[in-house]
Amino acid sequence: MRGRAIRLSVARRMVIDLLHFAAAVPSIPVQRPMSLGPLAAARAACRDRPQWTAIFAKGYALVAREFPDLRRAYLKIPWPHLYEYPASNASLVVERDYRGEPSLFSISIKDPAGHSLPDLARLIRHAATAPVDEVKDFRRSLRIAGLPLPLRRLMWWLGLNIGRQRGNYFGTFTLSVYSALNAESLHPLTPLTTLLNYGVISSDGNVNVRIIYDHRVMNGATVARALARLEEVLNTVVAEELRSLAAHQNGKL
């Protein structure tokens, strides 16, 4: 059967490069069913509701303040070692149309725990709606994807194995979901130490939440404890911020 050869687009090259390095990470998923009723109720009370991705990014970064393992990375330069960051840097995956093709980009948000939920929501909304060429992180990804393969792979390798540069350009954790499409991924891949992922959130706040982690950096029991703490933080600290936001939006403050 005769078909046709299709040249790899810039969008496909970005995904292929990411998967090339993600495939080298011995990653394992840990899942926890969560009951986020207080959080869901607090969010429902807001007139301008922050995206769930903003909520989970902040909650995870708050937990990472307590769990230094979540802020560590396995590096190979100048020898194999772990590198710990003082704060989290989120890499949020965003699907955009680029040149007529659904394309995956990521935006970097430094220290989501230090941002308010409205600030995080604005950053995510900008990445989802602004012209692709106007988003700095997207432009950088496109420039790198346009380079010859050997040079691209060298830049990726150096960026992932030089501690400071890794945190600045790749982040400390990935957040990737498509529960809005009524589906979920069970074991998404990332070259970073952890990837936060969750499924479809029911109206009463029940949801399965996963952390896919690099076993070279931490053990599964640590991840299980971090998930339990994430449920607590979302239902208390983050829910309280949402209640305050709702009161402000409704003119009660």
C-alpha cells in the first residue's frame, strides 16, 4: 500500500524531543482518590472561578514547601547527584493551535505558592488565549524546535543537567491534564522529577489525583504522604483563599 511521507512539523518535534528525554526517567505513578468537597464548594461560590489547573498548581507548590523531595532533581553534571531548589517552578502544559495543528506548549510559573489564585488564573488565561508568538515561553520553544536535531538534543541535555538552568527553563514539576475533555491520562511522561495529573472532578469534589515521580529522587511512600497532604492543603488553605475571593467578588468585604 502506497502512502505519503509527512515531514515532522515544529509541533511534533517539540513533543518528540520531550519524550526522548522523558523516556530515560524511571517514572512510577502513585494515585490517591481525593474528596475535595470543601474546595469544590468554595470554588463554586466564586463568580470568576479560577481554573482547576491554577488551584492544583498552587496547592502542589504549597505542599512542596513542606516536602523538599518534590523540589529536587537528578542531574548528571559534573557527576550524578541530586539538586534541591529553594522554591517550586511549575511547567503547565497548554494545547494551542499553531499553523493549523493542535500543539503542546508549556508555560513556566515561578513559585506558584507565592501567587494569588487570580494571578495564576490570569497567567494561565493569557497562555491559553494570547497569540502564540506573543508568549515568551512559546517563542523559546519554537526557536529550539527549529534547530537541527543534534543541536536541539544537546541544548535539552545541558538544560536538564545543569541545576540552575533546569529550574529556570524546565521547572521543578509538570502539570498536565485534559479532564475538561472528560478523560484522563494514567501515566503521562515528563523529564522532570514529578508530574501532577488528575481526572474528571465530580460536582461534589471527588477526583483521582496522581503524581508520576522519578524513583531516582524519592520513594513511593514519600509521594503517598505528599498526596495526602495535598488533599488537606486544598481543602483548607486553598479553599479558604477561594472563600475570601468569593466574599470579595460578592461585595462582602
